[in-house]
Amino acid sequence: MQVFNDYNHKISKRIREYRKKRHLSQEQLAELIDCSREHIARVENGKINLGLDNFIRLATVFEVSLDELAGYKR
């Protein structure tokens, strides 16, 4: 289970990094993917996991593939 928690932490960190690269506030990002700022904050802090629909929306906003957003490497 620790491996799963580490993976979620890495994804949360990547989401924060991409948001900051785009110079977006949590509020602005929340508006773009149609959720609350609190939801974004909880995701970035690793308190909750994203649903697939919001994960896809984030990848679209950040203009990256799902693999890239997840940090998946072959």
C-alpha cells in the first residue's frame, strides 16, 4: 500500500508543478476543470485522489498526455 501512497504523492506534486508553470491559482484551475478550489487544494496536498474525468481535464488544461501528467515512464 505504501507504493500506492508514494505514487499518489508524486501525482499530487506534479499537478501543483504544472499549475504553477501555467501561472494559475488554485481557484483559476478549479474554474477550468469545473470543481472547487478546496478540491484542488486537497488533491495537491494528497488528501484525496482525482477521478478519471478530472484527471483528463487537467491533462487537457496543461496540454500534456495522461502518461506525462501521471509521471509514467516505460
